[in-house]
Amino acid sequence: MKIALDAMGGDNAPDVVIRGSKDALARQTNIEKLFLVGDEKIIKAECEKHGLNDRRVQIVHATEVIAMHESALKALRSKKNSSVSVATDLVKSGEADAVISAGNTGAAVAAATLKLRLLKGVERAGIASPLPNEFGICNILDAGANPEAKPSHLIGYAVMGSVYAKHVLRVASPSVGLMSNGEEDEKGTSFTKETFCLLKELADSGKAPFEFLGNVEGHDLFQSKLDVCLCDGFTGNIVLKSCEATARAMATWLKIEFKRSPLRLMGAALGQGAFKAVKDRTNYESYGGSPLLGVNGVCIIAHGSSSALAINNAIRVASEAIEHRVNPHIEEALAALA
């Protein structure tokens, strides 16, 4: 498999991108080619600095970078030789099987949607962002690609999310829930009520490739056997960032409280292994990146503040999507409902 990596995208690029790439190549022998896209001079210097001399690496020069604060569409039009644009072009031309970027999310989504187009049967692409729960992983879909979604878009998300859960995460019977302000069928806005009716109708027909759990609430993300949580991109992005902020705040509060007495510090030392396990489980770096489901190619969007570990795992996520043929399975599932 061949992967194109936006080497200039992210708060800590290109340093972490090069280090993460080195670790990924050492671990994944199935990678045939890794394209590092960006300023050739800078990338070469970073590769020499970190000892990345793998023959599978190919540097593709791109003269521009889209900053985090820039408007996605405007930047894509004005910066046609940006690293994320050139990396996406490699997938469009068939030279690469996947593109990964930790840069401007809007630019990555726009580049993939405009250049790669959508899979047959898909109305809108959506970002599937993983959250750990008691039973495994729950993907929030959409987590920011489509802020003003329509009910029909969420039907597509339900199908795509369940396909991803089944074929990549190895969930035998994926369960899907609709984010609302209560579990009762009549709860929610006009948008969620209409979406609920469409999902229930699909589930009752026996054609849905998932189990529809109905409306779910925030606590279900962590406490229920829930594989896909559906919402519009505006809601999903807020939920995701709130969860990340809560995890960071809890870690800070625990450190403060442990330091209040020697006895507490002794208890913290005894529980160090458990604390590390929880940290690893809730750390976004362990999950690497979020697939943009629905585009005609594999696109992985990594966190803007990704570390080398996060980039390493983003490459793993891209490899899994390619290996398990996620897109052909999505097209098959949507065709079966047509």
C-alpha cells in the first residue's frame, strides 16, 4: 500500500510527522511507499536529523502550507500547491491509496471532497472520531465535516459507520444510536425527530446493516454498547472537544489533589499502573486519526496537536482502512438499500 502524508500539517509539523513516519515504517512492512509532501529542503533536513533513511520514503515537493486559521475553500483556491492539496492529488491520480493530514481540518475535508469526490450513494462525507467506552470504541459521526446536516445524511453516516465498525473494528453486529436530549422516541428537535423516523423505518424493514438503539444521551457514549453515535457535525465537534477537555481537566485535578498530602502521593504511587492504563485508553494519540468516510479514497484526519505517536497510529489507521477495503464495503451496503 502507498500512503501520502501531509508533512507540513499540524501544530508540531514537520518534526513529529517525520518521527512518527520513522516509527510507522519500522512497524509496518506492508507499506510499499510513504510520500512525505511539503517543502523538500525542510523535510530532507528533518529526515537527516531523525535518521529517517528508509528507501520506501519519497519526498514530494509542495511550496505552500494552509495554516490552521485560514478559510478552507479560499485557501485551497489560492494555494493550489499546498501540502494537503498535493498529497490529496496523489490519491486522486492513483499514485497513493490514502492521504493523512494533521493540518487544517476544513482544508483536508474540502480537498478530499472536491478532488476525490464521493462514493456512489453517499450524499455527504462525515468524520468518524473514536471515543473509548466500557465495551470498546464508539465513533461519533459526524465530528465536524458537515455542520448543517440533513436527516438523509445521517442515514448515510449510520451505514458507513456500521460498515467501518464491522470490517475494521471487527464488531460482529454494530449498534447505532442517535444523539438527542432524551432516550424517549418523541424527544429532540425537528431534525432529530425526522432522522429518528427514517432510521426506525430502515431498521424495521430489516435492511439496515446495524442495530438501531434509538435516541441516546451523552452518558451512553461511555456506558452503553454503542458503536456509532449519529449527530450533525456541529454537535459532534462540540461533544468531541468537550470530552477531550474534560479528560485533560480530570488529569490536572487529580495531580493537584494527590499533592495535597504525602499519604495521597503514596496511594498515587501504588495506583500508578492503573492511572497509566486509563491515560493510554483515553489518549487520542493511541487512536491516531479519524477517517473521513464517504469520499472516493481513504482520508485520515489527525489531531492538530498530534505527537509522533499520533502520526504513527494515524498511518496505522490508514493502513487498516485500505487493507479491509472499507470503501467497497460502503458502496455495497448503500447499493443494497437503494
